[in-house]
Amino acid sequence: MDEHTLIVKQLARDISEVENGGSKTEALLDKAWKSGKFAYRIGVTGPPGAGKSTLVNCLAAAFSDAGKRTAVISVDPSSPFTGGAILGDRIRMNALSGRENVYIRSMASRGSLGGLSLKTHDVCDILDGYGFDIILIETVGVGQIELDIAQAADVTLTVLVPESGDDIQAMKAGIMEISDIFIVNKADRHGVEAMIMHLRSLIALRKNYSTLPWEQPVLRTIATSGDGVEAVLKALHDYRDMLEKQQAWHSIRSERMKNKVFQIVNDTLSAHFWTPEKQKLLRKELQSATSAQQSPFRIAEKLLATLRKA
Ligand SMILES: Nc1nc2c(ncn2[C@@H]2O[C@H](COP(=O)(O)OP(=O)(O)OP(=O)(O)O)[C@@H](O)[C@H]2O)c(=O)[nH]1
Ligand SMILES: [Mg+2]
């Protein structure tokens, strides 16, 4: 087996280990952080079928052509199975599979939605450690979980289509806040101008989406033919430039680090706290809670009081 194949196999194993929360997770993340390398993380979100994968394909090919080591992660929070959508992505992604500097991976939720965005962070850290320059993270849909996943990224692209009016209506605040770049894909269809105007008017209404000096651009693409992809690449480049000039490139990373430390400490404290005895005490209190006319605060108080005794 050649060296490249060996590295890719090792990478796949490392990612699986981290995804499953295996015993080597900490050691792998230590090693990744030691590398001191950071990829540019690009989140791509938007409603089902908007053309996210087709666009990600175009972007990955362009980055790869420019000599950038590029990873594509497609995260599907809607299904715990490696279902049709991801299989479809895989087939289309085959256009990239001959390239040595492109790595493709899909992640499914396996039932626990909450953990998925945290896992996505860890997988990105592993990819950092392997020296990737670019990580494209595709998530289906426009729900809260997808927004969380998108926020694992340095920059978020929202891909819409001329018919996306209802999706925007449903998710208006979330979409407007997290999107750094808007794309109206399927610009070969009727209604593209109206959608662009609609987005621009919403952007104009939301003056303070970010403290960074950045105006959310609205770009049009035809991902199937590659039309408009150059402008998307330029916007991604400009955004990163802006982050670096504002010293935000580092503050994003330290903010992520802080969140991770909070999460580790909270998980550890909570795991220590919920001993079998405390769980038993909780069950006992719950059984008598209604008859004793207690609020949850009083039960929590009793449980926490055991800390003081300890
Ligand atoms: N007409 C037209 N069709 C497009 C364009 N971009 C993508 N498509 C088609 O739209 C369909 C969905 O594209 P995908 O790239 O799979 O969309 P997606 O957003 O990744 O879909 P999910 O991951 O399933 O949410 C495919 O049949 C694409 O060929 C475009 O610009 N114009
Ligand atoms: Mg897709």
C-alpha cells in the first residue's frame, strides 16, 4: 500500500474513534492540537435539495486545483442512517475521488442530535492535525442543529434557491444571524432576481448581524455548470482576509477552545455528581414529589445539599 493510502486509512480510523468517543479520543485530540495547524472551516447550510453538495463539489475541486488540501464533511442530522441523501452525495462526490488532496467523509446523528455539533468540532480538530487547509462542512436543512453545526465553522454559506421564500420565513432570525455569505443557487430558474431583492431587504433591516466589518453578500450561482463559483471563492477569500486583519482568526479559535473547556468541565462535574446513590435519591424524591407538593427546586436543593456534606 502506498503512503497516501496508509495516511487516509489512519485518518478514517482516527475520525471513527473520535466520532464514537473511543478511549483514544483524548490522545488523538492532544496530538491534533500539538500540530498548531488550523484549516479554514467553511460551513454550508440551506434547505434540502438547494444544491449544497453540487456547490461544495465545485468549491472543493477549485481548492484542490489551487493545491489546497481539502476535506469535505457532510453531516446529516435528519437521519441516524447512512440514507439515500448521503449516498446521493457520495455518488456526486465521485468527481472528486481521484484527487489525492481531497478527503470526503459523511457523519450521521446515530440518534443523539445534541452531540453531533460537538463531534463535528472534534472531527475538524483531527483534520487540522492532519494538515488540511480547507474543511467544507455541509449540513442539510435550516433547523437549530444545522445552525449549531454551521457555527463550528469560521464562515457560513447559506445556499437558497429562487423558491426558498417559505424557508427564510420560517427561519428568518437564525438564517440572517449566522450567514456570512448568501447564495441563491439554481439561478437558471425563474424568480432569482426577486429572491436576491428579498434577501437584500432583509439584510438591510438587520444592521447588527456581527461586530465584524462585513456586509453579507448575496451571490447567484448555477452549481451544475459552475457559473458564479468564482465569486463565491472570492467572497470566501475576502472573508478570511477580513478575519485575519481584525485578529478574529485567533479569537474565533480561543472562543471555541473556551466553549470546549466549559463542556469538558461541566461533563466531568456532572458525571461525578450523578452517582448511583444520587440517582436513587432522585427517584425516591420524584415518587413522593406530587404528594409532598414540592417544586423541582426543593428536590434539587436536597440533592445539592449532599455536596456540602461530602
Ligand atoms: N437547475 C439547477 N439544478 C441544480 C443546480 N444545482 C444543483 N442542482 C440540482 O439539484 C439537485 C439537488 O442538488 P444537491 O447538490 O444534491 O442538493 P443538496 O442541497 O446537497 O441536497 P441535500 O443534501 O439532499 O439537502 C440535483 O439534482 C442537482 O443536480 C442549479 O444551479 N440549477
Ligand atoms: Mg447534499
